[in-house]
Amino acid sequence: MTEIHDVRQRAVLPIGTVIALTELSARQIRYYEKQGLIQPQRNAGNHRLYALVDVEDLLAIKAQLASGLTLGEIKRLQDQSVPHPSDAEARQMLREELLNQSRFTPAPRIKQGF
DNA sequence: TTTCTAACA
DNA sequence: TGTTAGCA
């Protein structure tokens, strides 16, 4: 499975679709982004493009807000659970990723008959 | 038509 | 957060 085939991370959903899926207002969705809770991409026309993982994040945020947490608290929890690239754990994951790639390198062609 | 940013009753 | 104005 290569990264480009990870459907959940492909940013292709316009905000209207996200609104339909989350029941959140455009105002809320954009505000949560400004607070750093989600990071959707942008197309050439500066319009936001969301991935399914963004929708999942928004649903989680919605649930946490309903449970009484504030945006600031939710942001803190996210920062703690998402390791930075410099973290040992992230380095370990990247190392294994690279090892996997070499592991699938095509073996040398065996001399064909004739 | 939809989305974007900025700003205000 | 809602809502609206003026663009793209």
C-alpha cells in the first residue's frame, strides 16, 4: 500500500460536503482550522479541500466540544498525541517505511531461456 | 453557484 | 457563532 492510495488522506472534498457530513457551519469549520485543529489543503482558486481524515477529526472535535471540552483543551490533546518529525517515534516509523520500500525492490531478472 | 476573507448588528 | 458584503 503506497501513500498515494490512502483514500482517507486525499483532500478532495469541498467545504459544502464537509458541512453535510459533520452538521457543522462553514464558520465553525474555518474557525477550527484557524485554531490549528485541522489543516485542509487549498486548490488553485484558494478554496479549501478536505480529506476524509479531516472529516473524522471534525466529528471528533464536535464530540469533544459536546462532552464539555474547550477548543483550547482539544488542541492541547491533539498536540500531545501527534508526534513531531523530530521525535524518536516518528524517526522510527520513517526508518521502517524506507526499509519496506527496499524490501519490495524487484529482484534481478533471471536469465530467460533461449 | 459555491467558497473566500473580513467585519459587524 | 451568525450573518452579510464584495470578490474570484
